[in-house]
Amino acid sequence: MKKILVKTKSKKYPIIIGSKLIKNINKIFKKNFINSSKYLMIVDSKITTKFLNIFRKSLNKNIIIYKFQSNEKNKNFKSVDNILNILQKKNFNRNDCIIAIGGGIVGDVSSFAASIFKRGLYFVNIPTTLLAQVDSSIGGKTGINTKFGKNLIGTFYQPNLVISDTDFLKTLPKREILCGYGEILKHAIIKNKKLFIYLSKNLKNIINLKNPYIEKIIYQSCLIKKQIVEKDENEKGLRKLLNFGHTFGHAYEATLGYSKKLNHGEAVILGIKSASEFSLKKNLLVYKDYLLIINHIKKLNKFLNISNFFKKRDVAKIIYFMKSDKKNISKKINLILIKSIENVEIKKFYKINEIKKFLNNQINSIWIEWI
């Protein structure tokens, strides 16, 4: 078991990483001062009864279970309202607790509800996907989607405890593991070249969830995010680094209507590819590091190319969603770009026509077999 302590201005909390943690949930809760009289457990509907039974037996508390159909289309006000109604009907108070068990969508919706009900309940995040374990469960971002874009409504609300049980990962399909790997890759690119090299050397073992590789990269990835969040809790400056690849990626997701054609992690990887190529076009990115990034992405999925998902007619829609991105404060689009691995540019604003031209060229381009 590994432990990381996150210390922000608003709250201190531990991230616990390891296997068979759910069986010891009661001890973990007591040790970390989670002792509410009532718990609302918001659970991804795909979580097996086996895991839920282990959890309930271990915690042995007054638990209400709310099963949530986890997808981007349900990440909305209606879902939050359903949760708030349960909290009100069951007379939850500010010393009671919401527990999220699932991926990033469950965590985002649950934490948003926890942050606004009576101005804040206890919140425990138990991420069950690789993506959530290395990214969304850390840092206190909550959020829901609207028809205008992804995560445009939300708060900053740090959890009281994060428990990342790696046993959950064994139940995931390979595509879901690759989805989480996209965020790990992002963390390595923006902050740790040694980690990037480690990923390159041990890619197969990581994707196949072999230990000690998988626990090590979860720990290292969380450590990077912790260090950034502690310095910039509310995303005023440094934390914007974590959006590398996301301005493109979120727009790709939204343009496809959050369909199964492209999941979040795949969109992020495709966004990293686009941001790297745009950086190269702007003479920012060192060509040697560009090749390292592109070759790494190719090893993950050689079909992750913008032309495989979009036509020229989609560019206007992609631009529309890029303009809605939270980082934008003018008519230009803010992009997080890269000069080299470990060296990222935050404040880069580009005209819409410039990005539109780039996207049109990308859609017309052919994937190059780099060697």
C-alpha cells in the first residue's frame, strides 16, 4: 500500500493506493476520521454485486445505495437533482458522507452534489477506473456538462479521502485501461521525462496491469498532479498545464456527442497528438521530442488519427466547442502547447482561423509511419 498526502489551502487529505483495500474499508475510514452516521453510496451501475457486498460487509454502516448510469449524457443537472432529492428526503446533515464508487463521471457528479448540498458534506472518492485513479479523483474539480460543452458547470471541492484499489482495474476491458493511460502519458509529458522513458520501456507490463509497474505509475502520476494542485488549487496558473491535450480532446468528444466512437482517454490522447503537432507547426516543439511523443501514441493505438473520426464539415463544430473551453477569456482560443518533454507553455492564444486551417490540414493528412 502506498500513501500520498495532498495539502491544499482548503483541505488536507490522503490518497491511498494498493490492492484489497475495500476489504479493510472500515479500518481505513476510522484511521482517516470518516465516521458519519449516514452514507449515500453513489455507484456506477457496472460495478459488480461482489464488490458492493465486500464493501457493505466491511463498512457495516447505515448505507443508502444509488446506482448511476455512468455516461457523459447523464453528467447533467438532472442527475445532480436526483442525488440532492435523496439527501433531502433522508435528512442528511453536514457531518454525513457521500461515497462515489466508479469512474470519473461518477466522481464528478457525486462531488458536485456533495459540494452544494448544505454547502458541503464529507466526500470520499473510490475511483474504479485507471483514468479516475490517476486524474479526476485528485484535485477537487467537480463538474457537469451542458449543451454548450464539457464541465462548464462545477466547483472546486477537495475530497476528504481517496482510495484507489487496483483490484478494480482487473475487471476493466483493455480499451478502458488505455483510456486511463492517456492521462498518465500527459502527466509524464508535461512534468517528468524520466517517467516518460519508464512508460516507453514498460508499456506492455503497464497495460497488462503487472505489478510493481502498475502501482508505480499510478503513484508517480498522482504525485505529479498532487504537486501541481498544491501550488495552484483553483487553476489560476500552473494547474492549466494539466489541460495539455484537453482543449482539442474535449472538443473532439463533444463533436461526436460523447459517443462510444471515442472515449475520454482516447480523445485526450488524440488531443495530445494534435497539441504536439500544432506545437511543431508553430516552431515551439523540439522535433526529437515530437517523434518520441508521436511514436509512443502510435504504439498505443495506430488508428488514433483525427481523419479517422472527422470530416471537413465537422471542423466548424470542433471550433465551436474549443471556443467554449473554460480557459478562454477572449475571442482567441487558449492552447496549452509544448516546447519539449517537461517544458510546457501555458499562455498561448491563437486566432480561430489559424486553428481551423490546422484542423482542415489534419483531416486531409495521412498517418505517417514514423521510424
